[in-house]
Amino acid sequence: MIFLFADDPLPPAIGPDEFAAETGDMVITHGEKDRTLYVGMGDRSKAKPHTWRKATASAARHLEKKGSTRIQIHVPDDCVTVDPIVEGALLGLYRYDRFLDEKRKNKPKVANLDLVVSASRLATAKEEARQAALASKATNWMREIGNTPPNIMTPAALAAQAKALASRSGIQCRILEPADLEKEGMGGILAVGSGSVNTPRLIVLEWMKGEPGEPVTAVVGKAITFDSGGYCIKPPASMPEMKFDKMGGCAVLGIMAAAADLGLRRNLVGVIASAENLIDGEAYRPGDVLTTCDGKTVEVIDTDAEGRLVLADAIAHARQKYRPDLILEMSTLTGACMVALGTDRAGIFTDHEPSREKLIRIGESTGERLWHLPIGDEYEEAMRSDIAFIKNLGSRQGGASSAASFLRKWAEDIPFVHLDIAGPASIEKDVPHACKGASGFGVRLITRFLFEKP
């Protein structure tokens, strides 16, 4: 695999009528024993890390479809670091084939990737490639969990994945089952999970590798393993994709895995609120009043606004038990955010300017792009309840911001960042650089943020 910009000379075997080296162009030449794929990069001045990542992913997927099982990638010095190329190849080659028939499942797969770099950058490139491979491995692992159907990936099964991660990585894991949730007074999680035989869980993962006395950073995620909407039921067309309502929690698993594999030297805790939102005679209803673990009461207006209920307990638990210096929460929380931003960006909601600026900058590099949306007291009036501390739904106008403002109530005085990943958490159909399904959004973004965090 060789990359060419539009101003590079073409190899003698390729004519300008068949390959112009524009973004997305690819052409294969055949030698006696091998073949070479030339990949167009377009305008040299516009190449960014994610340009390299997408180009490599598209090219690797193209070669695999052609039957390649080993790929040699020539990394030009124009690509300042090798990590976007490694990530592009490994993330691009991922596919979910667990339930395919044997014929489709056993298609040739790329088993080896070789990088060719200039001698002067060999040592640096090896370390960059190692780190990128570990981050990609954690991302693809969480994608596998995210793609698993809801009849298999229940809250208990998700907790088992967390336990398996802990046993192989040195992470400490604690699972709160229904009796524990009752004891802790976690009325939000218990209510959302009350309509399912697959009972809810709160998953807590600790990676305490910082210096003594250093603060804890908390990452919190929503993992609704299937969301019917409850009594405020969703339209049938929306149902099949609701296994992806667990992607915030899956991202937390991936972040914890990457932190352990990469040897993060700080105190990190991951909290995942997992439930299945279904309907039966025990299910919660509009009009119910719930009490979360810190004593706040919530009037239920809409059972399909369940994510903020489970997250209220998770955020409060992180705040009360760990007093972190930052709570960073991720969830597929609102359709309103997806309407506002589409499927390529997540919304970032926070008053904590240093975190906001750093996350947006890192996201531009990792390809997990963010856009700042407002959070503030002006959204709280619509959530004012006559019978409880707050309602779980505000106005349709500013729906993503009101949801973020709701969650901030449970962070209280702790700096709080909410990422609404409803848009980019999953991919609706195959694209040149990625397969349909869970995207892995957030793992590399937050992992890099944690390593840069002072």
C-alpha cells in the first residue's frame, strides 16, 4: 500500500486517466509475485490525522475484499506519526461475523500488517504503533460487545464482560446486583429495569495507579442493553437498533481496557449503569416518582427518557464514593442531539472550559469529533415538578441541552462533562472505511484525554 498526493508523480505503469491521486482514488498494479495498491490522498495541505486514518481503513478493507491476507504499508514522512495508519487499518478491518453462515464467516482475512518507515523514525514508530494497536484492540473489543444482540448481551452478560476484563488486566471490579441496588437506594436503575426478567446492574471498575493522594477521574456510561421505550413505547422501525443504546457503557469498558493495557498512571474509576427497558406488570409508569441514591426525587413524565434515570444513580454514586476531580459521562442520550448534529459528531455539554477545549482538539485528531452545545439553568424551568425535585423530561425545544442540564444536577459541585454520542455511536450501513454497526466512538478520544490530563 503506497499513498500518493495529487502533486506526486505517478508511477510509470499508471496513466493519469485511470488514477489522479484524489481523495478516495485507488488503483492496483500487478507484479510477478505481488501487487501494489496506490491510495489517493488529494491535496497535501489538507491532510490531517483522520485523513490518513480513513484512507488506510478504506484501502485495507479494499485489499481484504480482494483476498489479501498480508498487507505492507509504506508510511511516508508526510504522515507525522504512524498511529492514524495503524488505527485505520485495525479499525477498518474489524467486522462482526459471529452469527454469519460458515461461507461468509470464513472469507479470507488480513492476518498480518507490516509498516515500512524511514530508518530515522523506526524506534519512535514502533512505540507509536504499539500504542495505536492497543487502543484499537480495546475499541474493537467494545464494538464486539456493542454489536452483540440484546437476547445475549443482557445486563448480567455485560457485567460478566467487566469481570473478565478485570481478571486479565489487574482492574478491580465490583458488581451491584438488584439486592445491592435496593440497599443503596438506587431507584432510577431499579425502576428502568423493573419490567425485564434481565435484572439491572451497576458495574464499577477501579484502576488506581496514580500517586498517593492524587485525585480520581470518573468515566460514567449508560448501558441500556435494549430500549423498547417502556410504556412510552418506541415506533417499531426504531426497535432493531436499540441494542446500541448501551454504547456509552461499552465505551467505558473500552476506556478502562485501554487504560490498563497502556499503563495509565492515574486514578481512574469507571461506572456503568446497565438495565433493559421493557414492559410488563412490574414496569415503571409515567407519573411515578423515583428516589435516586442521593435522595433526589424524579417525577417520571416519559419512560423513554430512561437513560438519564439510570445515569443519575451512576453519577451520584461516583460523586459520593470517590469525590472525583472530573466526571466524564457518555451516553446515547437524545435523538435531539442527533437531529442537531447528524451522525458524524457527538455533542459536548460542559461548563468546564479546560476539558471542553482539550476534548474538542483531541477529537479532531482521533476522528471522534465533538461540537459544543449549551448547558445551563435556563433549561431547568421546563423540568420543574410540582411534586418532586425534578421531572425527567423538559421541553421539546433544546431537548439535548435540557437532558444534559438534568444530569448535571447529580454531579453537584464536581466538574462535569456530558458527551451525547447518539449520532456517531453506530453506523447505519457499510461505508468505505468502516462496517455497519457499533463504531467504537469515544474510546481513543477519552483514553488520549486521560493521558494528556494534568
